[in-house]
Amino acid sequence: MQANSQNSSLSHLNDRGEAQMVDVSAKGATVREALARGQVRMDRATLAAIAAGNLPKGDVLATARLAGIMAAKQTASLIPLCHPLPLSLVEVTLTPDPDLPGYQITARVKTKAETGVEMEALTAVTVTALTLYDMAKAIDKAMDITHIHLVQKTGGKSGDWHRPA
């Protein structure tokens, strides 16, 4: 993948090439939002068992959704150079997709802050997928977690961005 042509320098590196947390203190707080998606592919029988609520660990979807919300709120503790942000919204949805078969996961995160929430949305999707895997691995260890990506982001100095079709 190519670097963003609007900004070829990596802001997480200082002039000696060392990792650093970006200073956002001069930036104004604006409303920012990010949308991320991913998939968990599984056996059709696993998809049916989750839908029927027939797994020993309990409500798989509610647990996975809650884990994703909690993960978004902990992103700064997980990703070393992320800023802790006051999140005003975290929405996680899991949609069954019989064509995969499996689940489509979507996370939408919103804040009013000096930096964006792309990492929080991606973290929410990832931890939701991992929790879904954990909850169902007793019956399907071959599940695949795939296609985790940023769909769009709005706000901030760089403006809006939408993933090309």
C-alpha cells in the first residue's frame, strides 16, 4: 500500500527516526467519526448454533458486541502511541451473513477531540471478532477473522476520507 500522498512524512517519528506520541495540543477539538468493518467466517453449523443460542458460553453476540465497545474505550492502553480520547459514541453491530457464512462486524466511533478515532473503530472490530471466535471456538476452531479495514473517517484537518469502492 502507498503512503498518503498528502503527507509523506510519518508524524509518529521524531527527527532521529524514533517513535513518539504526536503532540496534538495546538489542534482544535472537532467532531470526528470513523467506521470500520471486518468479518468472521465460520462453518454453517456454527452460524446456526450461534443464531439458536446453543453455545455453552452464553450469548455470543451480546458478549462480542460489549467486548468491542469496551475495547474501543481502551485503545490508548493497547496501541502504544494512541491518545486517550473522550468517546461520545461507540456502536458495534454483528450481522449474520449466510453467504460467507459468518458475521459482518461494523463499528462506528465518534468523539469531539484533537485527533481522530480510526484506531478505536478498528480496535472495536478486531476485539469483537476475537471475542466471537473465543465464544464459538469449542465447536469451530477453523473460523477465519478477515477483511478488517477502515471504511470512512470524517472530521479533522485532513477532512473526510472514504474507502475507494
